[in-house]
Amino acid sequence: MKIKVGLIGFGKTGKAVAAVILQNKEFSLEWVLRRTTTLENRSVPEFLGLESEEPGLIYSTEHIAVADLLAQHPVDVIIDFSSQEGIHVYGHAAADRNIKIISAISHYESEELDLLTVLAEKTTVFWSPNITLGVNYLLFSAKFLQKIAPGVDIEIIEEHFKQKQGVSGTAIKIAHALDIDVANINSVRAGGIVGKHELIFGFPFQTVRLIHESISREAFGNGAIFVAKDLIKLPKGLYNFEHILKPYFQL
């Protein structure tokens, strides 16, 4: 039985994620929901030039309510690559139907974080500001290295495409995990960099560098699928990548 997915958001990352889902035989992309009416009622496989028997139609919130979409086209999990406000649009409707939620939004304010907690009382909710496997492996490694060398100097450098605004949510998450002041994050905005995070550990007479670089946005799709496979089996509650990865690090 395939895992039925509804995808929220169809920007550059959303399109890449949709392509990954469509090419995975364990998943079925039932629909895509976006704010604008551009591409409305188009087939995602046809738009992306992929052969697929999955429906994958594009809907707009301008013409269909989320509750109606979920009633007409039920899914097992919603994957959100839209915007900070998206969770307010679909969150309660999904939770009321016990649909699992995977949010890959890079930054939430306290209002959205509180909403995730409320939704997690009804269904299974996952949030990670960066859903790529590599970044989360980097974070695990960084925490381990800091544990064995608690006095080491640590610098965080994050690089992204020129149009990205604000400090990377992933870099902020890393800073919090390592108890580093967010104000000390070094940000670079240039060209079309998809995303790069570098941690520099300054030891006396030596340095250690941990680097993760996203080569293409399909990496976010692979991460979302990895999470969905585990999340589908978990009870209601609020989860992050550490909850998902911990079992894999048991030696």
C-alpha cells in the first residue's frame, strides 16, 4: 500500500520535492496545493515531464477549501514546503482528520511553534528547519565533537542564494544546539547557492571543519521521504529530526 501524500507549496523546492515523490514507488502524490491559481488543475507529472500514473493535480486555495480538498482527496501525510503562514491554512483541518504533518519551513515565530504543539495533541507532527539528511548528520557530529571538547571555539558560516532573506533557520538551529549566540552566525548571500553550512572548530594548533552543501533541491525531497517512512508508524506528538535519527545511531 502506497503512502498517499499531499504537498503544500510548489515553488522551486516544492517542484523538486514533487519530482522525488513521483519517482518513489512507495509513495503516491495525490495533489499539490498552492495559493496562486497559476497551473491550477494541471497534472504535476505532466508539468514536470515525468511518466506517472499518479493523479497529482494542482489546486489553489483561491477555489477550494482545505477541508473540502482533504475530504475529496484523502491523504496519509501532508508535506509542507510553502511559507511560514501555511500551517495556519491547513493545520487544523489535517489534524482533525489525523493526517500526519511534515513541515520543512525554515523559520517559525512563536505563534506557529505554539500551533504545532496544539496540532500534535491530535496527530503526528514533524518540523525541521532543514529536512536534508546531510545537515542533520552534520548536527549530530557537531554535538558529539563539542561534547568531547567543550572549550573549543566554534564558528558557523551559512551561504545561500542572493534572494534569501534573514539568517538561515538551519544555522539558527545549529547555534541553539551548540549554545552559540545567534548573533555570531556569519551569513553569505551570493548567486544561486542552494545552501551551504560550515562549522569551524578552532582547537589550539589545529582546526576541524564540518561542511554540508546541498547540490540540488531534490535533497529536500529525499529527506522528506526518509522522515515520512518513519513518521507514518509513530503515534501523535511533536517530533524533530533527532527523534527520527536516534534509533539509527544505536550501536
